Amino acid sequence: MISRTLEEWLEFIERIHPKSIQLGLERIERVRDVLRRSSAAALFSVAGTNGKGSTCAILEAILLAAGYRVGLYTSPHLLRYNERVRLDGVPVGDSRLCAAFDVVERARIEKAGGVPLTYFEFGTLAAWEIFANEPLDAVILEAGLGGRLDAVNAYDCDCALLTSVALDHIDYLGDTRESIGAEKAGIFRKGKPAIIADPDPPRSVHAHASAIGADPWVMGRDFGYRRQGEQWMFWGPGGRRAGLAYPALRGGRQLANASAALAALDALRQRLPVAMQDVRSGLAQLELPARFQVLPGRPTVVLDVAHNPQAATVLAEDLADMGFSPQTYAVFGMLRDKDIGGVCRAMKGQISTWLAADLSVPRGANKQVLADAFAGAGIAGDVFYFDSPREAYAAARKRANENDRIVVFGSFHTVAEVMQAIEVARTASREARQGS
């Protein structure tokens, strides 16, 4: 076995392929076919512009509450790579990941001709290697980008979920909802249920489902939800589930995500039956950081990985529903290949002061790019620039009064760095108390 730490493995797999992103299934399928690893678990594939992570977390939580053994592969991670691969709700350890990476690398070199895998392809193969070694009842795979040519699509699902279709990753998926919808619908399979949770899916989604003979379940036609005061009700082919508490995840979109998950479970109910109590327990217990996550204490701090206009619009609506705050400070940083202007326009009505930060990653938007986006969005006045999200957050803490609000958003990188800063501060405070 190659002796590498997890950090060394991650540095290694970043260098194998010259591009960080290159869509296509040929490379991963070559190594997959060499490994010849299969699983008897029911496989859910989840794609969509927004809502994928929440939907995966809801599926996982309900299945775990029902007593099933579950594997979850998701991305990106916030603080540690281990977050991407979970067994029964727990991130796998370094040694397990390293062993799986070693198996993939040996297959890649010795039997697949040294095919250059991307970082995501390598990680997907390693996750599947781990899942195939466990007697799992269900596996949930979240697409990283698109669907048709995404690495997770190398594995045939028993149920596909499409959460939403909006403009994002246009350099790879096309610049219209029709083209993007066609790419994301690529996870559908002939004769298998395809859960479509977008309230207004592009025609291309229906066309692809029809062309391949998938079994589409459409939000509003075949399943849906209804708010009932402090509770809500789900309806679908498996019947009605009424008197449900709202999901532990905050945000107005979470009922749609929960409905997609429940529709998928209805679709496979003969294989994975779940009781009402399992649904209630799962919805109450699920956790997913940085999806409209409101931290305890004052001033109010909201963490959200919204990084495209659709997600930013939802975030703005959720902030409006929180009630009045004298000032709202935005700790904001984005990747330069995203629609920065669109995100700014969606959020500007909720923000008093922008504290914009450079991101220390190759695709990070610098001060000038952010300034141009602010100008294009008609944002002027209270905008300040910092070298990092950590510095921007520290400045926001100094400026904000206890009744104000700080919103950290724009990129997983932005939120992750602020989360790290918060954890460092908490640790220092805890150690100071213990030492006194």
C-alpha cells in the first residue's frame, strides 16, 4: 500500500489531471470497469442547481431514522474532505479514505493505462469503493456539476431526483435553462422513477424523460406539499402524510426539498418502506451546515452557501422573513466564473453594508472583479474590501451592534473560512475559561 496521509492524497489527486473540471464519463468508466465493484443497495442520484445538499441530507436522515444502513457521497466539503463520504451519518475516517484512494490508484495505473482522473472522478471512485465494501441498504450520490457527464452518473440509479434548474456553470452546461435542464436530466434512467421538484422545469427535462422511457414524477402533478399553519402535509402516490413538523433546516425552499425526498421514498417504498414516525424523526434530527444556518447569540449571524442568483433570491426572501434588523452586514466573496452581478442584484435589497473579500483559491474573484460587479448591480456607498473572508468577518463583528445581522454568503470557500475563524475563536475562549 502506498503510504500517504489524507492531506498528501488530496494534494496528489489534484495534480493528476491538468484541469480541475473536465466533464465526461470515459475516464471514470475505464477505472470503474477495472474495479468491478457493485452494491446491492438502492441507489439515489441527486442533481440540480440548488437544493441538492439539503435533499440528500433529508433522504439520509429519514432512512437512518427508519433503521437502514446508508452511504452518502456529497460535495463540496466545508472544513474537511471527510464530510464528502458518510456511512450511517458519520464522515469516514482518514485511514478508510486513504485505503480507498490506494485501491483506485492501483487500478488506474496497473490496469487502466494511467488514465488521468479529475479530483472529483477520483473521489467518486473512492467513495464507491467504500460503499461497495459495506452491507448498505441505500446509497445517495450527489452530482457535482450537471448530470449527464458528471462522475456520479457512471453508476446507474434506482431513483433520480432533480431538485431545480437555474443558470449556473454556464461555461460547461450551456447558457439557457433548456440546455442546463437537458444536462441535469441526464441522470434519469429507463423505467426508473425520476423525481422532478423544479416548479417550472424546462421542456428539455420532460423531453429527455420521454425519450429514454423514464418514469417522471412531477411536483404539483404527481406529488407536492401544502402548508398547514405550524405544520405541513405531503401528498403523493403513496398517500398523504399530514401533521408534519417543518424540517430542522431553515429556509423557505426546504419544504420542496423535503417533498422531493419523500416522493423518492414513495417511489421505492416496496424496497425501502418508511413509517410516519421515521419521517417525523428524520425531519426533526437532520443537520446540514451553512444552509441558512443561524448561529446562536448576538448579533445574529447567518451562514449560507448561496452562490448563484436563484439561491441568492431564496436567501434574500428568507432574510426578509426573519424580521427587522437595523443593519445587515454582508461578508461576501465569490468565484470569478459565477454570476456575481446576479447574486448582488438578488441580495442588495437586504444588505446595508458590503464587506467584500478576496478568495485565496485560483478561481477566486479579486477586488476589481467584485467592484465591477457591484457597479453593474447598482450598489454604491457602503462597500469595503478585505484580503480574506476572515478579515471581513472580523470587521463585521466590530461594526455590528447586538441587534444587527451578519450574513456570510457567496461561496463555499467564503463560508468555510468564516466557520474556521469562528471555531478558532470558540476554542480560544474555551481554553481561556479553563485556564482562569
